[in-house]
Amino acid sequence: MEDARKALLAQREKLVLSPKSALSSGSTLLNLACTDHPHCGFMKGAYYYLVGDSTSGKTWLSLSCFAESVLNKSFRGYDLIFDDVEGGALMDIERYFGKEVAKRMRAPGYREGEPVYSDTIESFYYNMRRLLKSGRSFIYVLDSQDALDSMASVKKFDKQQKASEEGQEAKGSYGDGKAKYHSANIRWVLSGLKRTKSILIIIGQARDNPAAMGYADKKTRSGGRALRFYANLEIWTSVGKKIKKTVHGRPRTIGVRCIAEVKKNRVTGKTGRDRSVEIPIYYGFGIDDIGSCIDFLVGYKHWKKNREGAYDAKELEFQGTRGEIIRYVEQSGLEEKLRQLTGEVWAAIEEECQIKDRKRRYE
């Protein structure tokens, strides 16, 4: 009995959040929405599902995890694998995510020196099996599972094409079987991730749900229930307001505000729109973590405007506009102090949300 108790306590100790056990998402606010910790977004040894609208920042967020892993000593030696099924990540990797990411980021496989990406659901799991058997730790981003075909759908299409060419009626439905394949295989992937302390991020595309009625979700996604069921976190992104700048008298869009909502959370259990966060992403810069922290502190009225119309960033001993505070933080090296402050204010807000005047049912 005592041995079992010690085993349970040891397991709980592994769940303590710190940069040693978890990876930052690259966004302080998204980290807080995921784990209530300003530096921890994705824990080692787990799988994460990132679903969202087109151009809502899914790829930016996932590639930022690579950049954060380079800065975190606990992820030294991890393989950075980007399975670019869509072929959509055409940005300058070195410019936005650093030289080390550009150097270390690789495809799941190579043939005659050329990168080979997954093209079917089967090949994705073959890649996972090979990686997990190697015993090496890795961060794997699948972008995206929607772009994967399946051997079942390929065979059905071939039969339908042949029937059409022969002037016959094509029979059978055009289901791709991916949901069933995920359900049958993702379970052994999870055990491998735990063993190697690796991280898997699967990106999915949000789709309109024409059958939604009343308060039902207006968005859905493909891939079946297993993708959500086994995910440690399920995060949905959408496009908020566009970020514009007036150039030569004309407004130009220079970025978007990504709205990220955690819809499933095995870490804190906290989900919902009231804990969704807004992350500015600039086309020419990437994720604006400093700007998002300032927006959060101003939005919750922790920093208020003074009589001159400037924000009083009292903890930083500075007053100025949003842009002036950003420049001051960067020039003074106060990024970490700002992240810590954002975490403290987040924690204070969460504390106010707790039910305190009730007797605990279990002691």
C-alpha cells in the first residue's frame, strides 16, 4: 500500500509545471490559457490538437514552438520535425524563427536528398512508428491532417475512375476512412510520446457547420472523435480584427489578431470563450507577445490612462502609449518582467473567479 502511495505521489510530481517539463507556445497569453503558467503551454509526452480557420495563425503558433524549444535548455537535442503536407509554410523560417530553427527543422523523411512529407494517413503513422522506435525525443508538427489522403479513398477513386472510363455507374461512397484510422492508431502514439517525452501537434482546418442550430457550434472539423478525445489540449483559432496601418494616406493590412480559445483542457480543466486570448500576428514580424501582454493589462484595467492620455505602466516605472511601452520594454530588456506581471494579473483574475464562500465537500 505504501509503495502504491509513493508511486502516485511520484506521478503527481511529474505534473508540476515548469520550463523543464513544458514548452512555451511563443505566446504568454496562450500559455496562460492552456496551463495558467506564463512560460508553459505544451507539456512533454503529450499530443495537442490545433484547429482553426484559414490564415488564423495556426502555422505561426506551431512553428513558434520550434523557436521556443531552441531557447529552452530542457529541449536541447530534440528533433524538430515539420510535416508540411499542405506545402503552405513558405515564409522565411530564419527571419521569423531564427537561424537555429532553420538549421534543425526537417521533414519526416528524405529520398535522394529531397524532403518527403506524409501524403496519406497511413504514411503519417508509419513516420510516427519509425520515430518512436528510434527512441529520440522530438517535436512533430503535422500541417495539416485535413490535407492527408488515405489508401482507402485512393482505391475507391481508382475504381470510380475506371468505372467512369468504361461507361459504367460508379458505386460506393467516397468516405476516406481517416477517422477510423486515427481511432485505431493514435493510442499507441500516446504511449510512445510519454516514453520519449516528445510532443505532437496536429493542425486541423475548421469548417462551417450548416447543421448547427441554436447554441450549437457553428464550426466543425474532420478526422473523427479520437483527435479530440486523446488530445491534452484542443485549441481553436479564428481571425479577429485585421491590423492596419496608414501608408501614403491609404490603409494597408499588416497583420491579424488571432483569437485562440481552449475548448478542451486536461491540465487545468478551464475552457470557454471568456478565457479566449487575442494574439496580434504581423505579416512582417510574427507573433507580437509584448503587444498582447500590454493589451491584456490595459483591457483588464490594470494599467489605466493618466490625464495626459498615456498608460501608466507603474511596475515598469514608465508612462506612454502602447507603442512607446513596447519600445521601452524591448530597449530595456524588460520582456521577462512583463511576462511575469501578466501571469500575476492573470492569476489574480482567476482567483477572483473561485468560489470561496462554500464548504468543501471533500477534505
